[in-house]
Amino acid sequence: MQHPNAEIPTEIADLWIDAQRIIHIRFNDSPSHGISEAKAVVEAHNQLAAGTPACVIADIRAVKVGANREARKYYVSPESAEFKTAMAMLVSSPIQRMLGNIFLKLNRPPYPTRIFNQEPEAMQWLKDFEEAS
């Protein structure tokens, strides 16, 4: 996966924006994922969005310890959602898919969100979403 130099690393994820204005968030396997880490990710996202809502691909395939309840709630807050138009979540296992579906059911993001196993399908869904908007 190629990306430009405008990468913003945080403690739990690397973020960058591609030529199609899709923001990539690649989460790493970190020992904890709480509100301070979530706020750093959202701040980096908002910096990359530069005041214009953008689609997001969140790659959580390396995650073994997910976000705590407070962080999950923050991810769907108005502050976090302000510059997101849609989100594709990349997972690598049936367990991650199940946890992702539980997150979506309990937290109901205020933007369209889907879970994918393959990056090309996730990117295509985001591109189709942008074209339909």
C-alpha cells in the first residue's frame, strides 16, 4: 500500500490521505486503546481532512486489544464525525467482524459504515459512495 509523505503517526495508528481524498487509518496492535488515544486519532483525521469531510478506511486487522467503551463512544460523537462522510472498516478474522458488527449495532455511527475483509472492495465501496454523493 503506497501513500504520500503526509502521514501522521499516533501512538496507536498511522493516518494519511490519498489522492482520492480517502483518509487511511492503519491501527497497530497496541496494549491499550482509550479516550486519549482515540482523541489523538480523531485530531489527526481532522487535520488531514482540512475542514472538508472525507471518506475513511480504518484498517483494524492488526488490533488484538480494541478500544474501550469510552473510546468507542467518542468515535461516534459529533466531534469525531464532523469530517467523515463514510467509513469502511478492514478486518482479518471472523472474530474481528463479529466485534465490528457489535460496535456498529451498539454505537450506531452517524455516517454510513461497512465492514470488509479485502481492501480493494472497501476502497471501491468508498469510491462508489463518493460518486453517489
